[in-house]
Amino acid sequence: MSTGLLSVFIILAIIVIAVLTKRCAEVLIAGSLLACLVYYKGSFLTKWCQLIQDTLAENVWIIIVCGLFGSLIALLTASKGSYGFSRLVSKFCNTERKTLFTSFILGILIFVDDYLNVLTIGVCMKGVYDKRKIPREALAYMLDATGAPVCVMLPFSTWAVFYAGIFADQDSVQKLGYATGLQAYTHAIPYLFYPIFTLLIVFLFCLGVMPKMGTMKKAYQRVAETGMVYSEKSRKYNHDEEGYTEEGNIWDFIIPMGVLVALAIATGNLLLAVVVGILVCFVMYIPRKVIRMEDFYTTICKGFADMLPILILLIMAFSLEKVLADMKMTDFIIQIAEPVLTRSVFPAVTFVLVAVLAFTTGSLWGMSAIVTPIVFPLGAAVGANTILIMAAVISGGAFGSHACFYTDATLLSSQSAGIDNMEHALSQLPYVLIAAGASVVAYLVCGFVM
């Protein structure tokens, strides 16, 4: 049996067991160990340790940024500035519909980076959702659905810069005659069907037109019956907030967050923005004794530590991705897809291919970078529309970011909303599948028409 086929069996087992047990971290750890055992055999444990070490070295930026975001959130919570913000916003967000729409609009406005989007809006809106008795699952869905789907729709986000860079080197894109890869990217935006359908579904969800389905419906029933905005399983993510009142100075929240967002947009350096945000907290809180000097460093460490469960999941997901790459899972799936690649169905197949690879590996940009130099020459050979191929690759990556239950966006959305990761992933699954199904149909139609 080929290692590519074995890798598919392993990833399917990980997905099925994680869904059945609702235990993500343990299943990922076991899955990565199993993959190493299958591929590296006797030296599997040594290789597994080496993979973790390599993953840590290659993802230092993500680890530091996420950890320091946790520190900043802990400082904002300790200052009770976030509760002051929630009190102000609650005056406008006096209904469920207004609350959902506010987070939807914020998700569109903070478009530069999906990390910035998810983490800032979560801390802004969590208290408001609680006051309006809206389940945290709904908040996590709003965060996740307005992260990558919004970022890819705008040509001046981190996602646009990345995809424009990998598209610019493709011969079929160069033959379109655009001056830069970013210009070509801009022309693909109207055909980014997965982000478009996702945002449409979110909009309808805010209006109350899109029905509550599956686990999301159960979450609303839980709130109606018990008043609990999160489950008992998610209580451990919120113990520090229980018993807090909404007293607090709103400026202790607005100024650090405003500096964070403004600096991130102006410099494009999210790490710098988070560090400066923490320094602003120090300057504001210590002289006024909002937080005592001896507690400030402790709060930073505690906030960083609160992000460790998410960081461990990310490290294990990245490590698993490396093993699957060695096992040639991507090559195996592409070989299966090749026989059905005709001009008309090519964009739809490309979307499904990238979506499946991004979902199973948790590697969004990585899978896009691997698949791009394969699908563009194939597309040119069968005469498929280059713009549609670009759009399909981008949409597939956005699907992976949104749908995969161990990708960074999903993990950070659940962390920011203060709920268990699998509860979030399963509650948004019906809406994800509807958007994906509609996208496949749209790419099939365009493939035959264009």
C-alpha cells in the first residue's frame, strides 16, 4: 500500500475520532505519532521529537504573537476596561440582531489580517454577547466566518499579498497581461465564491433568516433553558471572568486596542503592534494603580499561559502536516483528481482539491503554494479559465482556514470566544458545508460558461 493512501487513512481517522470524541488535542497528538510510526518505523519517536523542534523553530512568530495577544487580553481583562467597552456597546447592541451585526461589521472593518480580526473582535464583543444571552458558539462562528473570508476579498490584506506573490510566477497568469500579480488577484475577487457565500450566510444569520442548525441550534436551546452562554465543557476557558461586574474605564480598553489596530495597519507588523499595545497598558495602568506593579508581569505570564492549549494544537497540526508531506499525501490526491480534469469542471475540481488538502492538513498557504504550480499548467493544457483557477485556489484556502477544526483561525476563534474548539467547529459545520456546496455549483456553472 502506498504511503499516500496510508496518509489519507490516517487523516480520515483523525477527523472521525476527533468528531466522535470531541477531543482535538489528544487525537492530533496520537495521529501525528501514528503517522510517524507508519512512515519512519523504528525511529518514529526520534523523528516526532525532531518534527516538534523544527515546527517550533519555524513558527516562532506565530507562537510569540499568539502568546502576547493572550497577555494583552489578560491585561485588558484585569483592568476591567473591556467591561467598560461592553457597557458602552451594549447601549447600541440592545438586541440579538444588532449585536450580531456589530460583530459582522467589525469583522469587515478589521480586514488587514485574520489573526488581528479574530483576536480583537473576540475581546471586544464577548461581554456584549453574554449580556444579550447569545451563545458563545455564535460569537465564535462570527469571528471565524469574518476572518479569512473577509481578508481574501480585499486586495490589501496579508492573504492578498501572499496569493498575488505565488500567482505572479505562473506563465498562464503572466499571459493575461496584468502588470502585477495583485492586479490579476483583483480580477479574481468577483469569483471568490466560498468567501462570498460564507459572508452571505453570515449576513442572513444576523438577520435571523438563516435557521439555527445542528449544534448551533442546541447551543441556543441551552441558553434558553439554562441561561448558560457556554457549556460546562467550556467553563474552564472562562473561570477568570465569572463574578466580574461591568465596572471599568472604557479608555483602559479603547486606547490600547486603538493603538494595536492602528499600528498593525500602518506598519503591517503585528508583533510590534502587540508589544506596543502591552507597553501602552503599562503606561496607563501602573501610575493610576489600575494594576499593581507586582501584578503586571504576573498577568502577562498568565495571559501567555492561557494561550498554551491553542499553541500546542497548532504545533501538533504543523508537525502532522510535515509527516503528511513526507508521505506524499498531496501527490496521491492530485493523481486521483487528474483523470477528471476537463476544461469545464477544472475550476470546481481545483476548488475541491485545495479545500480538501487545506482541510485535512490544516496548511492553508502551504497547500496553496504546493498546488498552484501544478494546477495552472494543467489548467492551461485543458484550456480552463485562468481567472477562475486563481479564484478556486483562493476559495479553497479560505475554506480550509474556516472549516478545518485544527487550523489556526478556528483554534483562535474558539479561544477568543472562550469555548471548546470542537464545540465551535461542529456548531459552524452546517453553514460551512452549505457555502462549500454552493461554491462547487458556482464553479461548475462558470466553468461551462466562461
